[in-house]
Amino acid sequence: MRNTVDGYGLMSRALHWFLAVLILGVMILGLVVEDMPKGPERAGLMNWHQSFGTVVLVLVALRLAWRLVNPVPQPIGNPRTQRLASLMHWLLYGLMIAQPLSGLVQVQAAGRSLMLFGAFEVPRLIAENTALKEILEEVHETVWIVLAVAVAGHVAAALKHHFIDRDKTLVRMLRG
């Protein structure tokens, strides 16, 4: 369950891969919804986008808490590269929090409630604020692009480690 000095434990691996799939799905759903005309189908899909985005926020918080109490395995490679990798991981955490949080607060700033999967209302964080809604809309759109680029860099680095460096960096996240 827990990480060791040589590999990631089941909890770290499960959270990593589940979040990867979930974030990819939320991004794709957001792009699909953006191009749809207003109506009940768009509203329904937007609720799924917002609901799963909120789940991402909760799971990222859980993953971050797990990482803080369960240190990562020993780094592979030179210390300079590992410092860069560590910075990239913390950037990814920040973006994975900023993206769904900006969406959640944007919905509330627009004066709407966020209903998780149409059943549970997310507690209000702020009152209606049109100016803030406009700012958060831009933030939400910009952060997803930066997140997509950062994820692509993360994937490229993992593949480089696996196929070029031939080290166990990727294997540790696949099998522990």
C-alpha cells in the first residue's frame, strides 16, 4: 500500500492513474461541451464536467496529503534533473488544484449552484460576482492549456526515462 525507497505503493499508483484518466476525460468533456449549443443536453454534460472536475479536486487533495505523509521513492538520475522533476511535479499539483477550483468558483460567481451529479449541492464558497466570474473564466481556460502542456511534458519525460535512459522511473509507477 505504501511507497518504498524503490517503488510507489498501490495507493500512490492508483491515485496517479485514476487521476490521469479522470483529468483526460474532464478535459475532453469540457472541449465537447464548449462547442455545443445551449440546451438541456449541454447543461447535462456540463454538470458531468463540473461534477467530475470536483472529484478531481478532492482526489488531488487526497493524493497530495498521501504524498506529504508517504514520501516518494529515491530519485533515479542526476540530482539536477531530479530537482527539475520535483518542480514539475509540484507545478502539476498546483495546476490540478487551480483548474477545478477556478471552475467551481466561476460557477458560483455566475450565481449558479454546482450540483454534484445532479444530486448533491456543493457548499457555496462565494456570492455572485460577475466581474470575478469573467476573470475566472479566463483563468480556467488558460490553466487547462498550461495543464495539458505540463501533462504532455510529464508523459514525454516518463517515456524518455523508459525508452532512452532505460531506467525504472516509469516501471515504478506501473508496478511499484
